[in-house]
Amino acid sequence: SGPLQSHAAARGKFVGTAVDTNELNDAPYLAAVDSEFGQLTPANAMKWDAIEPSQNSFSFGRADQIMALAQNNGQSVRGHTLVWHSQTPGWVQNLDATAMRAAMRNHISTVMDKYEGDIYAWDVVNEPLNEDGSLRNSFWLQRLGESYIADAFRAARAADPTAKLYINDYNTDGLGAKSDGMYRLVSGLLEDGVPIDGVGFQGHLAVQYGFPNQMQQNLQRFADLGLDVAITELDVRMQLPSDSSKIATQNTYYRNAVNACLGVTRCVGVTFWGYSDKYSWIPSAFPGEGSAHLADENMQRKQAYTTVHDTL
Ligand code: XIL
């Protein structure tokens, strides 16, 4: 027994969860977040649309609330996220190339300066890849070309030299075309001397899609480049209704994912994308799916909790 974080710490890792501001008046939820986890990631409060909804008008209120929670609990924070194609206001997307590059640098430096020294790691660039491993044809790529990625990391290092700088994506958890693309991208950045410290593997898994191919080996090849790695957004969804066979598969996936991190020295920790089904992002993002997290809608721990606990 004992909370997840103490087990993870004994293995030299952290274990964290995403949190959002709509959870902040739910005392039982906050009590579990406090006791179980050593690290928090704001699920939405540090995204561009939350922080700079109109140009050069910054609103840090929600982000500050998450930072205060983490500080009260003695938890580290992964900042999420600076440069992404989603949840980024139209005003950014409509800028011409020169103005867009300036806006990107200004956003990175303003947000990182604000929290300098208080953020353990930043997801500087989020989800830059297509499923085939090529670069996603986002407005960033269209307007700025692939140099937007190196540029973002250079601006980030200049803004807060104490934060670990991550690139983060989904469906890169196992060996395959998309993770090969990430490997090529990151190798190129390192060759060019771009300041990057880590690769985040989101770990949005689904019972019906199988477990990622050789996840530990995949994490290890990035670690072998001299980088930290982390599982940054772990959840294991299923098509509803749940049944005993889906639950068994879910438990296997949770065990395998946690073991993949434990098996890699440079894997620093595992962050779950929420603790309970009560505030899950899954039903709205994937209609008909759910039951993805460690506790249920009523905050009762599920088998998934015990599996993770006993694996750590
Ligand atoms: C999700 C949030 O959890 C939702 O509340 C929001 O509506 C959409 O974004 N990959 C990421 C996260 O990097 O930022 C996403 O978070 C989940 C997928």
C-alpha cells in the first residue's frame, strides 16, 4: 500500500496527473491528486488560447491556479504546451510569416519568463507529426517551414534555461513509422545543436487498437540519443460498455506502459491524463469510448489503480 508517488520515487521516477481548473473546488478529487501524485500537468490552462487569447494580451489566471495547487502540494509541474496546431487562436493562424514567427517567440518568452524556475519541463512543441512520420501540415509548417521547430526550442532555452525542453506526440509510443519520424526529427535537431532535452510519449492507448510495438525498446532508442524520455499523457480507453475482457486488456496495457518507463533509466516519469473517469476528456474526444482512467466516476479506485500501484 501507500500512494503511487512513493512507489514511483523508490524507483527513481515521478508519477503525475493532468489537472484542470474545473476540478479545483472538488475537495475529494484534490485530496487524491495531492496524496497520489508528485507532478501536475495543466490539461488546458497553459495552452495558447487560455494564456494569450488576443495578441500580446496575456491572461495567466487559470495557469496561476494550477501553479498554486502544485506549490501547495509540493508537486513539480510539466508546462503544456507552447507551440501546437490545436487550441491556438485564429489571430495567430492568420498572421503572415514574419509576424507569426515574432508572435511565436514572444509567446514562448513571455510565458516561460513568467514561470521561470517553477516549471520542471515544458512541452515546447506538441504533436508535430503525421501518422506516416512526416511533418504535420499545420499552419506553423505552412507559414514558417520546418524551422519553426528549431526556432521554438531556441527561444525556449533563452527564456528559461532551467526548464527541460520536450517535444511531445501521440502514437509514437511503439516502434513504427510515426516514431521513426520522431527519431529522424529529433536526431536532426541534435545534429544542428538545437537545445532539446527530452521526448514525451503521450500514451493515449486504446484497448481495441493493441499495445504499442516494443514500447520499452522505442523509449530506449531516444534515451540512447542522450535525451530524457517521459510518458506524458497516459490513459487506456475502451469502447463502452466495459466488460471483464476489456478490463483485463486495459490492465495489461497499464502494466506494460509503466514497465516500459521503469525499464529505461532515462525515463523520468509517467503522467496520467487525469486520475478518474469523472473528469475524463475521452467521452467528448472519442464518442462511445471511456472508462480510461485509474478511478471511476465516483472516485472509486479501479483495478487499473491496483495494477499501476503494484507495478510501480
Ligand atoms: C485535451 C484536454 O484534456 C481536453 O480537455 C481538451 O478539450 C482537448 O485537449 N493531446 C494533448 C493534450 O497534448 O493537450 C490533449 O488534452 C489531449 C491530447
